Amino acid sequence: MQVVDLNVLEPSQALELLANVAGPERVAAEAAAAAEIVSICGFLPLAVQIAAARLVAHPHWSLGLLARRLSDEHHRLDELAIGDLEVRSSFACTYRYLSPLQRALFRRLGLLPGTEFADWVAMPLVGVPAQAAASLAESLADMRLLEAVGIDACGSARYRIPDLLRIFAQERAAAEEDEQDLHASLARLQGMWLRLAEQADTRLDSGQQLARVGHSSAPRWEPGGQVTELLLRDPYAWLEAERPALVAAVLQARELGLHEHAWDLACSSPGSWKFAGTWTTGG
């Protein structure tokens, strides 16, 4: 079994690899474009190596041209291929060995808003209990399909999915998922965020509940009392850990047509005025 190498390079190391393959003079002449290329490649050694090899194969290309070609997410994995080297194929070799549940979680994680997430999001995404959710997320990290970020103040493991893997996950979701099932899984996650945000708001003596405009009829997804108690022992800590995800979730709810989730989630989060002007409930 092939495991994706997510031991990303330092920016300086990635630039050095690019220069070693494509030529130091060429890279030095377009330093800004070179930095953009390695950043788009996520500083992954294989991706940087392929980008450099494409420059060698196309000596008339500028680095700026390659950077522009790579900037299109819809074709990025197509661009990161030359000969027998393909970023997509490398990812696919690992994906092939995942269990059906691991595959489903990986695909759906690629559609999450925001940059990082807690392990418990696997509960509504694939419909498993808390312990199984944590184990599934950890197994994907062990397979180098997720990058561990750390442990948040609530004790939850947090992860991120690197951009190239996120694009691959979205490709697999488009190819393999039933649209209704996919929408339902994201709606469940929205419902869990909403339930937890409501509970956090209730437990806080912040006075912000006075500003509420009422509850929506949006369906909630109940994680279970034990999970809720564990996550919300310190509501402030949970809100601090989740605030970027909550902001992104409001915007994604609008994009999914879950307008009641969108406004209720914003209003259920203390400090919800920060959402003002970033979303509307229009169709």
C-alpha cells in the first residue's frame, strides 16, 4: 500500500527543490512566481517535483505562466502530472485501500467550509458515534490524508485537509456520491453545529440571548448528552475553537439553500453581530 507523503517541505526547501530541477537562474529570475508555485503545490515534495519537471519540459514557459495554470482549482491536478508522475494517481493509490466508511468521510471532509475541523464532525457526516468518529479521523491522518493540527481547548483533535487533497476529495465526491445523500450529510453537520451553538449560548451568562429573534424550524442533529457535556464543559472554549468554522458554516448553509440554518446559526452564536453583512437569507 502506498501512503501519501504529507511531510511537507519548508518554503525554502520547496524553492530549493524547484530550483534544483528547473534551474536556479530561472527560479531566481521569477522569485515571486516561484514562491506562488510551491505554495499552490502545498509544499508537497511530489507536487513541487512535478511542477519543476513541467518547467523543464516546457523551456519556453515562464514561471508566471505555470503559476497561472496551477491557480485554477478545477484543473490543478491535471496540471500536476508529467510522464509517470501524477499527484492524482498518488492520492488514488492510498484512497483505493480505504474502507467504504473511510472513503465516505474523506470525500465529505473535502466539502467542509473553513480551514480546519474537529474530529467530531465525522459523527453527522457519516452517522457514527463519537468514539468511532475520532477513530475514523485519526485513521485518515495515519494514512496521511489529513494533517493533524493539534488538540483544542475542549480536548478534541483538530485536523485540516491540504488543498490538493481537498480537491481530490471533491473530485471523488462528485464522481461517487449521490447528490441527495451528500446534501443530507452536510445538513446534519449544520444541524449539529446549530444544536451545539444553541446550547453554548444557553450556558453563557453573556446577555446576548436578549438579542435573539427566535428559533427557526431548521432540523437539529443531536450528538447525545454525553458528547454535548464533554464539548461544552467550557462554552467559551468551544466557541473560541469553533468560531472560524461557525462563520464558514453560516456561509455554506446559505450556499446549500439551508437558509434557516444560516440565520439561526448566526443568531445562536454569541457575538453574532460579527456575521452582519456576510450573509443574507435571500434565495
